[in-house]
Amino acid sequence: MKIYYMDIKAKLGKRIKELRQQQKMTQESLGFKSKLDRTYINGIENGRRNVALINIHKIAKALDVSLAELFKSDVFNK
């Protein structure tokens, strides 16, 4: 039996990418602001990384959003 749903890593990555693009930031600039490597940001946005909570916090701060705002999206309800 196959289950058709977007995994939580992909959902988080999609949301981070959405917020980053709204602010017209590149992955490189988000990486710089969050003190995380651009390739790590790319891995997150593509759902390949299981992100540590501390790094989620760094990304939220770099995007200038609260953790609540980061997770406030319909993408998590699908």
C-alpha cells in the first residue's frame, strides 16, 4: 500500500523556500544570514535534510519570522 503525502522535511523545505523567495533572498544570502552553508539550505529546501531544531531557529531568525510564523502555512495541513 502506498501512502501519498508530502513528508515533513519536504513541507518544511517548501515553506522555507516560499519565505525566502518572498523576501527576494538567494539561498546564498539566507545561508550567510543564518550562518549555514548554501548547499545545506539547498538540501533543506529540497527535502533531503533532517534539520536540527537549532538550525530551524537560525533560519527563522535569518528570515525575520517567528517559529510560529515559519510553521503557519497550509503546506503543513496537506
